[in-house]
Amino acid sequence: MIVRSLAAALLLFWTTASDAQVDPGIPGLFPRAGQPFSSGLSADDDLAFFNNFAVPQFTQVVTVADGLGPRFNFDSCAGCHAFPSVGGSSPPRNNPQFVRGPVMAPGSTVPSFIKMDGPIRVVRFVRASMPDPAKGRDLEKRGKGNVPQRSNGKPDGAVHSIFTVVGRSDNPPGCKISQPDFSDASNIRFRIPTPVFGLGLIESITDTAIKSNLAADPAGLKRALGITGHVNTTGNDGTVTRFGWKAQNKSLLLFAAEAYNVEMGITNEIFPNEREEDPKCATNPQGESHAGSGARNTTSAIMALTTFMRFLDQPKPSCGVSGQPACSSSITNGRRLFDAIGCSACHTPSLMTGLSPIQALNQKQVNLFSDIAVHHMGSGLADNITQGDAGPDEFRTAPLWGVSQRAFFLHDGRTNDLLQAIYAHKSPGSEASGVIEMFQRLTSQQKQDILSFLRSL
């Protein structure tokens, strides 16, 4: 009995010792991102459009008259891209979907997976929903273990908006659509908002630079660790796509237009069709961004949103750059270890932009800590959704700039602990498993140094 107790005590000691490192957390609330480029934009043209059109468009709270719905996830871009400043991601507390859901969608129920202290979430279904029973067919079928299965088994992958305009004072008369059926947890996959800081720089990196960096392996580290990866591409011209969790979108204009339609239900020049065509829920006779309005001089909403993202500067580290103090020895050592164990094999510290007519984007260093490629992340992170050339367990290497001021991590926001996000990179089939095994062999202080480095970005 004494031997067993001693063994248990030793196990507890070593477990505690090995996990002594902790995520330092968000280092203060003063944002180091969210401002336009300080140079390289013309004051009379670029900055004027940014301040007078782009910012108001991104922060506007839209109504049904503006094109909201009939299905939507939030009623403003800035509502989801909120932290640490406008253009960011989920705040650490007071989830806007939880707080404002009953106000902006009084006829909808806030689902149980939207929590006050959780991330803003978008829902995708792995498989398509069963036909509506109102049309004479059964919604529910029983699968293995007699568990209810509310899908027809066909691949879906699309966004299913959480809220509807039903119950609002501006709801079209007779519109009574219901929320999607979220009861089959096995069919639901979550995504959280990606920050939009510095995206104009990412858009300006050439395909050649991305592909050359992916192929480069001078020390043979990628090969030794089993890291391959590939770019996602468009189906028409074969060029590199780069935005979204699976790098599924080609350009910022497409990224803005899709989000405007999918997240807010607003039709536009690129997505002119309503996602919900119940005639009783019809609002405007044309796209809300002037699609179908004929030849006239208008300021497009999606162009304003594109400009907002394109002109935001990259996040600034807390140390080691102009205007910031020198980095601590822990952060400096963490940066060295980040390279040594292979993190930078995917999280490429910097790439260069190509030629651009906008001086702020012309041949600039982009400190994104990403290769913009997609990689197999294994069964632990797989969402079983395919987008373009990115398969069920493949995700774009998430840029780490600004990670110091992010509250939730990984594509679904499953953790607010940076250390746990690192460990989640290891699972069967993951290209990152070898790197995480090297991380696990580090001393507690070395692991802490890497965490300190990441929380400085």
C-alpha cells in the first residue's frame, strides 16, 4: 500500500513538473493591430476612402432594409471581428453572439454551443440535412447504435446560419422560416472568425514566392519531420488561394463578398442570389450591393469591405521592432527554439510581396509566420470537410502574427490555452506530430520560452 502511494505521489510530481509551463495569456489589452498603414497610402485617395467608406461599412449594424438575412450569423462585420480591435476575432468574454443574439434575432434560440465565455462560431454541416418532414419525408433516421442521424449522408460542408430575421420588428410579413436543426452534434463542425489584419500584404505575395518557400528545405528538416503540405488553388486558373481556414478563397474581394452573403445574408455583385428564397421572406428586389442596378456610379459595399482589409497593417510584436522595447532573454530563446524544433517549417516567419501599385504593399516584408499552404493535421483536428484542394484533415497554416492578443485557438476555437493548442497539433496522420514530439522533449523552461515568444507576436 505504501509502495503504491509512493508511486502515485511520484507520478503526480513528475506530471506536475512536466506541465509547469503555462500560457502567459493576453499581455494587456492595448491593441497592437487594427490601424491602416502608416505610410504608402495616399492621404487624399486611399486613406480618405478607408476612413470615409471602408471603416463605416465594416462597422455598420445592418437591418433587413439594408439586406440582413433572412438567415445570418451576425448583423455587422465588426461584431464578429471585434478583438483586440476592429478587424480581429472573438473577444475573451461576453461573446457578441450570446449577448446580442436575443436582440438581433428575437425569434431565434441561441444554441447551446454559443456560450457567454466562448468564441464566436460559424456552423458547417459535414453531411446534407434530411428533407423537411413538411414535404412528406421523415427528417430523422437511425444510425449505428440507434443514434439519431439528421442527415442524408451526402457531403455538405456549407455554412448554416444560426439566426433568422423572424421575430424582428422589421421582419417581412409572413416570413416564418426556422433555424437549422443543430441537434445532431456528430454532423456539426465549427469555425471561428479569422483576423483580417495585414491581409492586403498576404494578397500581394506572389504565387511563385509561396511555392518556392514550400519547396525549400535546405537543411532537410521538413523531410526528416514528414512535413509536406501543398497549396490550395482555384479550379479555373490554377492560381494559389490563400484566405480562410482552408485557404479556400482567392482574393479579398471574393472573401468579403462571400462573408457578406454567408454571414449576414446580404447579396452582392459576386453573390447575387439569396441563400434563402422563401418568397415570404423576400426583401429587396435586387442585390443590396447594387447588383443588377444598371450602369451608375456607386460605392460598392463589398469594395469598401475589401479596402478595409487590404489597407490594415500587419500586427506589431510587443518587442524587438522599431518603437518597441528589446525582447527578454526568454522570448529571444523561444524564438530560437521555434526554429530549432521545426515550428518554422510550416509557420514561415516572413515572405515578400511582389510588385503593387499601392506603395504600402509593394515589395514589402510580410511577417506572417505562415507558409499559406495546407497541411494534414491528423484525426484530432480533422473536420471531414473538403474545400477546393484542401481535404478533410487539411488546414492552412494559421498566420501567427497577432497571436499574442487572440483569445481562442484552432479552427473551431476549442481552447483558449495556447499550450493546449500546440499539443492538439499532434494526432495520427498529422504532419506536425514530429514537431510536437520534439516540443514535448524540451525542458519546462524551454517550453515556457516558446510560449513567451508566441505571446510576444
